Amino acid sequence: MWFDRLLQGFIDTFLMVGVSSLIALLAGIPLAVILVTSSKGGIYEAPALNRALGAFVNLFRSIPFLILMVALIPFTRLIVGTTYGVWAAVVPLTIAATPFFARIAEVSLREVDHGLIEAAQAMGCRRWHIVWHVLLPEALPGIVGGFTITLVTMINSSAMAGAIGAGGLGDIAYRYGYQRFDSQIMLTVIVLLVVLVAFIQLGGDRLARGLNKR
Amino acid sequence: MTAAIQRRLETPEPCPIPEPVEQTELHPDLNRAHVRFIGLGKTYNGQQGPVAALQGIDLAIRRGEVFGIIGRSGAGKSSLIRTINRLEQPSTGRVLIDQVDIGGFDEDRLVTLRRRIGMIFQHFNLMSAKTVWQNVELPLKVAGVPKEKRERKVRELLELVGLQEKHKAYPAQLSGGQKQRVGVARALVHDPAILLCDEATSALDPETTQSILGLLREINQRLGLTIVLITHEMAVIREICDRVVVLEHGRIVEQGPVWEVFGNPQHEVSKTLLAPLQHALPEELQSRLRSQPPSSDAAVVLRLQFTGSATDEPDLAALFAALGGRVRLLQGGIERIQGHALGQLLLAVTGSSLGAEELRQRAGNWAQQVEVLGYVV
């Protein structure tokens, strides 16, 4: 029975983190590209858009996740029809993860040597060629590293989501470990989380290292 | 890559036919100019107000020549060369390429133009995530060239620069010279008419510099393309350039065939830049030099400058006979640039019946500039 409960918790955590991070990945990269290319001196320079987008990203980045989650409850209900369970947690998790990841990816994209962009322009690249053939491939190792950090942070946040009824390992640890003083469950959950994070970090590091040809 | 993008790449882009500008205002000689700057200026908005990087540049670069732009750092060389492929937008004036004003080009026409102009860089600017092959292939790929043609072209160019063995390597695995060879291959992949070299050898050691310059000369002769290069090293100019301009504070202060500028630099900046190549007076000699003859048997020290404007190389026997007495060669060197002999000789003359002023005048029959430096015992 304990095993089943833990397994279910693990699957829930996995789902919450996986789905929200995947959406963050798909939305965060374009967001980061827009942030970098629209900035001053960028290939699609648009200062007004850049400032507006930057402010929007910062707004969500500055709200603590616990508060963001509660504040988003009406929005969550609108999207998934419920405020309880894994899918309800995916909404605030995604909204927290996307700006977080976008900022990290932005740093990697910004670090691409300006000389490479100049070389690409000199060889007759259009601007979207530069994004596709230069910015993204050159920043990829950094983006992979950033995504690893995002995943780990999302595991952290998903535990918080568990506390207000999202399920997952955090929920189990909170209910059994904290409210019922069952330190055995608490310990098991901690071990599980440590192992999960270690695996993600290891895999992410390896992938980033493999992609880095510098 | 998605299918949609792939399809877009394969459709050939329409090649706009640019309108030639009015010819009447140009001197017939300039009509043959490959690249021409007319009253070009560039102003940046610095923190303490506008900064003029380039002012009133008028210049014509001929087809097929190797043209050097030299100046100290901050003289405006980088800005000037970048106006040719519009990486830099001039503030005033015009740039004509094949008599076409490129000032008003939109993105489409700029892309077409840039494919006719290759460029190599001081820090190579190779894509670190791409192999040598992929780096050279990239300009073709973005131009939508079919795969078979790409393969043929990349292979041909890697062979030209001697890197066919390294095609799977990443830039990080190459030496500086090899990286620049990849840069050259990448720049030539569209068969450009002009090659821009932005301090292309400044990050390389002397030996590698020679091999890259050799490669550039070979390309210039074999493919007949116009090469415009900027550098702060006079040695590079001497090695491969036909003509040179000296830039200082965004203005042209001197220009001409390389042998002329080297043989007889007029401007302070040119002289400063040339200094490392010239033999200064040895310190030991300098300390013994007196402005007045200390004794009647003191030697007169003459400096003879050969600017390369004479048709004949200096006849030493005749020169020494004319000076009379005992002529010793203290230091000197003559080099040939573009078929002209130029350099200087430092002579010490003793036991001549002639006075210093007479010696100077006689030597003037052989050398273009003669100077009495002083007397030594």
C-alpha cells in the first residue's frame, strides 16, 4: 500500500514537472529569442517590445511560487476546470517555469559572440537564418544546462503545489511526514527526490557537455 | 529542420538587377573602380556626444588589386571596410560597388550583395557548434543551394585551403592558421568578386601570417578577385598589397602605391607605423656621434635613403668612388617592393678631400635623400 502510494506520488510529480517543463521549454525558447533579438543592437531591434516583454517576465519571476499559485486559482479553474490535482498544478507551474527558463536561455543566447552574428550577416544570412543557424546552435549547450536547472526548480515548486492539494511526492511528505509525524515516509520521499534530482542533473550535464564543442 | 523551412531554402531567391548611378560625374578612370567611396562619413553617438569615426573619405579601389588600409587602432579602419558590405551604415556619403550605390539596399538586395563579397575576420568567427565542413557549407545552405552542388563546392574549397583532412573537426580542435583557412574557404564559397580581410592575420604568429598571406596572394592571382584588407602591421601591407591608404582619426592622410608610401612616407602616422620595419641608428653609434668634427680625421656619417623612385638600383662602386676616401658601411638594407629598390644605407667616410656638405650633395646623385648625421672618431 505504501509502495502504491509512493509510486502514485512519484508519477504525479513526474507528470507535473514533465508537462510544465515541456511547455516552458517550447514557450521559453521563443520568448528568450525575442528578448535577445529585440534588445538594443539586436537583429530585430524593438526597444518598446523588449521593455514590455522584459517587465512581463520580471513580474512573474518576482512573485514567490506559493503566492503565485494561490493568486492564479481563478485562472487555473478557467483553464482546466478544477483547482485540485495534478493538472491544476500544471498551470501555475508552467507560468512560473516559462519566465524562469526564458531568462536562463536568454543569458545563453546573449553570450553568443557578436562576431559570429556579424560573420553570418557578412555571408548573406537573413535574420531568421541567424536565429536558426547561429544563435540557437551556439547557445544550445547553455540552454540544455538552463533547462536542467529549470527541471530541478520545478521539482522543488511541485512539492509546494502538493501542499495545496496537487498530489505528488510533496503532498505525501507533507501529509504523512509533517501532519502525521511519519518520519519513515518523510525519509523515503527525501531519498526519492534526491535520486530524481541527481539523475536529472547528471543527464543534463552529460548532454550539455556532449553538445559543447568549444 | 522543418519541411517548410527546407522548402523555403530551396526556392531560388530573385536576384534584383540594381540600377547603375549617373556615370557623368565620374572620371573615366574611376568608372573602372570596383569599390568607390564618395564623401563617406560615419558618426557614432558616443557618451560625450557624436564621435566622427570617418570623415570625407574619397577613394577608388580597382578591380583585381590588393588594397590595404592601415592605421592605428581607432583610426576608423574597421568602420570603413564594413561599409563595403554594409555591416556598417555610413552616416554621409556613398559607397558604389560596380558603380551601383548600395546605400538604399533593402534586406533582399543586401543579402544578394553580401554573397558577392566574402569576409574574413581577426578572430575567425567560426561557428563553434559546427564542423569545418558545416562551417564552409553554411553560406551555401542559407542561400538554398542544392546538396550536390554544396558538396562539390565545399570539397573544392577545402582542397584550395588544404584542409580536406580536417573536414570533420570542430574549430576548437584547429590551430589559429587552420581556423583562418576555414574562414577563407567559407568566404570564397559563393565565388565572390571582393574579399574583405578584417585584421585577418593579427591574431596569428609570424609564420602562420606568412602562410595565410601566401594563400591570399594565390587567391588574388588565381581567381582575380579584389582584396581589401585592413591591418595595423606594415609588414602585411608590404607583403601583398598593391596600393595602400593610411587612415588617422577617420581621415585619409596618405595614399599611393605601396613602394611609394614605404620609400618616402609623408605623414607622421605613416612614419610611425613604418618605424618597426626600419633600422634605427644603433645606440652605440648614436652615443659616439658628434655634431662638430672632434678632430680632423673624424669620419662623416651619412644616411642615404632610397625611396624606390629611381629607375636603377644604386651602383655602389660609383657611389664610393664619387665620395672618395675610405667608405665604410655601418648599417643598411635595401628591399624590393613591387619591383622598386628601397631602403637606407649608413656610411662612414674618412680621408675624403670633400667636406660634409659636398659629400651630401655627391651622394645625392645616387640616393633620393641624403642626410649628414654627424661625425665619429
